[in-house]
Amino acid sequence: PAYYAMLKAWTSFAGTSEVALRMPSALASAAAVFALFFVALRAYGRSAAIVAAGFMALSGLQVAYAQEARVVAMVTLLVVLGLGLIHNLIERLQGQRQHRTQHKAINTLRHPVT
């Protein structure tokens, strides 16, 4: 329902031509490719990010979804952004765990058992 509310607001701004109706999906699809690049860059490095974004940009389904005036491209973008948030959360939790382990090791060295 939110997509169609957004599409209604978009049509009041951009009109109801075929291009105007398909533009939100095309923009969401392009944004999903860029988002995947940055998620993969952070998780796996530059080479993997280029390959992942390239495969997504050239995917027949992704290109087809980008041309439709439907919610699929927006969902793809939200899924990629969600994966990025999950990856950031996991990194943060691992960093906190590592910090606690380092803190325990420092305290053990500071207060040796006699």
C-alpha cells in the first residue's frame, strides 16, 4: 500500500505518462545496484562489490523489474538495504565482543592472581 501511495504522490508531480509511471521503479532498481555495491564493498572488498553490482545490473529479472510500474524494484532495494543494516549490526556486535575480550585480558594483566 505504501508504494501505491508514493506512486500517487509521484503522479501528481510527474504526470501519468508511461515513462513517469515507470520512473520510480527504474530509480529504485538503480539505487539497489549502488546499494549492493556498497554493502558488498564493506563486507567482501572492492572486487566482490564490482562483480556483485555488475551481476545485479545485468540480471534479466532486475532489468525487467526496473521497467515495470510495480513494487518489485522497491522491494529489491529495501532487501539490499536491510542486508546492509544486518551486516553493520553483526560487525558492531563482533566489535563489542572483541572489545570486551580485550578489556578482560587487560584487567587480567593489570590484576594478576597471586
